[in-house]
Amino acid sequence: MATHPQLEKPLEEQILEELEDFVPQSMDPGMVFMLEDQTKLGDAMNPYVAALSCPRCGLIGLITRRQLYAKEHMICAGAECSAEYRIDGEIFVYRQPQ
């Protein structure tokens, strides 16, 4: 059962906290973990559909439908990483420095 402080947090933060509790041991860098009940997370037109561990540093973050299926670029939020990439089929394509 959710405690009062948990109910005050955005759903996206709750999902990330839950993932941090049990997923990192089984996720290698670049691994995708599909979320259940995706329609409740984020924008209705572009909801969060999966958790992705950064292919460079392994930091876990939520990704949207367009990032997963429409090849939108992502930027890692890791303090020492900041990798820019997109998913193209089964590979990661890194953005070249400008």
C-alpha cells in the first residue's frame, strides 16, 4: 500500500524509485525494460513506455513511445556521461559532436 509521501510524488518518480530497487542488478547498459500500464505515464500523446539504461554509463531513465519507436534522440542525465543517442532497430546511434 502506498504511504502518504508516496502519493505526493509524481507517478514517473515513483516508477523510477521502484526500478532502482530491483532492476539495476539485472540491467546491463543499453537494456530496455518495458513498463506495464503505459497509458498512465506522462503525456497521453507520447507516454513513457519503457525504462532504458544508458548504453554508456548504465543510468536508468524513462523513455517515451517516440524515443523508442520513432528514433527521437535522448540525452543521458548522468553527471559525467551526457551521451546523446537514438535507438534504430536494435542498435544505438550516437549523435556526432557539432
